Amino acid sequence: MEGAYAAWTGRPVVLQLATESMRVPLRGVIVGESNGVVRFGFGDDLVIDIFKEMVLAVEEDVWAGKADARLRGFPSKAGSHDRHIVALDIRTGKAGGH
């Protein structure tokens, strides 16, 4: 049986996490999942387990691999960039974009 995160496995994502007092975005790659946790990787050698109840949303990391553009100060003028994020709200199971 595939889990809710199977479609995101191996892809650069941003996890939107919630704790009692704050919300935190984490950039990395989902490397797997079990009943209660998502295995999340940063770089080549750091993998952590994140409790699924902490995950508010999973978004495609559209900035992955675009470090050169960020170093040049992209975007150079307001409104000059085209940004599209595809997201899945884990609580509702619905996809959306913004």
C-alpha cells in the first residue's frame, strides 16, 4: 500500500511543519515514510524522521537547482519572475497552486 507521500519521494520539496508555537518550512527530499513518520533528507548524509502530524503541507521546491539565479539577485525587478508552486495539503488530500 502506497502512503500519502509516495508521489513526493525522491523529489526536492518544502515541508511546511507546525509545532506548538511556530511554523517552519524545511527544504530537502522525502526519502521514505512509515505509519507515523516521514523520512526527510538534507544534502547527501543527513536524514531525519518527522512525525506526520507535524506536516501541514508538501510543496514542490521550485527553487531547487536555481542557486545561480538567486545569487544574481533574481528577481531583479518586482513582478518580473514567474513562480508556480504545486502543493498538497496533507490534512485534506487536495492539491493546489499559488
